[in-house]
Amino acid sequence: MVADGAYGPATRSAVTRVQQRVGVAADGDYGPATRNAMKRSHRTSSGTHSHCAKI
């Protein structure tokens, strides 16, 4: 995936996969629940971005 500033189908798919991994509703929207879960996941990981590892 190349960063292009657009929230298109590839981004929605990636966000959905992250949501499934962090345990929030997998709707593809990057809202407060997703943001907070990702922050918690990041804080509890051992220095890696475990929620982003397989995107």
C-alpha cells in the first residue's frame, strides 16, 4: 500500500483487519474506539506495532 492521502478501499480493508485484531467492531471506520484500542495495543506491546504487523 502506498500512502496517497486518500481513504480508499485498500485503507478501509487495512483498518478492518486492524479492528479485528484489536477487538473492536470491524466496520472499516477509523473512529474513537479504533483509535483507543490501537493506542492500548501499542502501549502493551513489547516495542513493536503488533496491531500493524501483518497489514
